[in-house]
Amino acid sequence: MERIPESEAIAAIEQAEQFNDHMKKSLVQHEYRKLAKRLVSMSVPAGGQVLDVGTGPGYIAMEIAVLLRDQVCVTGFDLSKAMLTIAERNAGERGLEPFIKWQEGDAKSMPFEDNSFDALATSGSLHHWDNPLLVFNEIARVLKPQGIALIRDSRRLQKRSARLFAGMIGLSIPSDFRVHYWNSIRASYTPAELESMLRQSNLKNWTIEQDIMDLMVVVGKK
């Protein structure tokens, strides 16, 4: 499957609302909770700073806030002002406003000081980045020396069996969103491509985990 890049952000509020409506009902909510629990299990220090890159409607930031509450400060970071508007509303509906702040900006040039964050998570954003190497270097810069990170994304499917499996999953997705599902898969990276980019980056102490549909970079403690 040839890689076909996807745009970096959803700018229009109407599209952002549609995305949010789909994601709040999607099985991916289970994956968000699972990712948040994994990050917390890697020992985020009390009083620490946690960054969710490409937060979108804010679900991972909210799941982390639910688990840690006032033990840490969570920042949801996104290129799309429309997405951040929805994320702030979603957090308000769950009573999580005191535990999360929202920041607009480009992941290739984050508006944070060096060594700012103890932990970082991102899910479903990697295939949107037009220059992943720059983002990996920014992640390395804003993480503290002993910081931890989980970078999760879909993978581009090279085997026919994997594409058939993805097709079965796709049948459970509303028809108007199925095209976005396949666009994300086509825009994603293979394990070899991801490893090559990571080796060129400033990130250290990383490993790549993979299953039939997804890839995840784990930085720091296992």
C-alpha cells in the first residue's frame, strides 16, 4: 500500500463537531482509556506535567485527568482551534476544567520550554504530521531527561490479511466516516519507516510495539 499523506488538522468547526460526535461513540474510546492507564502505570510523578499532543476533542487528556486528578497538570495541545474549543467543552461537561489546560500550536515548534514535561502521550496524530522528524525532536526537547512518552498511531497495512481484517472493522464504522478511516491507514507508516525516522531523531531510550493494526513508540520505562 503506497503512502498517501493526510492533512495536518481539521480547521472547520462543523467538521470538528462531526469528528467529535463520531469519536465519542466509537470503540476507540476504549483505546484512549487503555493508553491513559498505560501512561499512568509508567509512574508519572506527583506534581508532574503531562502533555497530550494532537489532543483533538481532548479524550486522552481527559482520561489522564480522570486517573490522576489534582496529582498532575495536564495540557492538551493541538493545531486546530476548533478542536480545542470542543475539547474545552467536553472537559467542562465532565467536570474536569480544573485539571486540564488547552494550548494551540504546531507540534513542529512547540511553545514550551526545554525539559517541561514528565510525561507525554499522543494518539492518531503521527500520520498527520507533515514532518515527523521535527516533531520527534520537539518531543525530545520538551520532555525531561527521565520523561516518558507513548506515541500511538495506526500502521499502513502491507499484508493482504491485515487489509482484510481492517475491512471487517471498517464495516462497523458509519459509512460517512469510513473514507476517513481508510485515509488514515493509507497515510500511516510501516514499522520500518517509523524506525528509520526515530533513528534519525533526538529521541532516546525508545522501542516500537506493534500489532496487526497499530504501532506505538514507548519512550522511557517499559
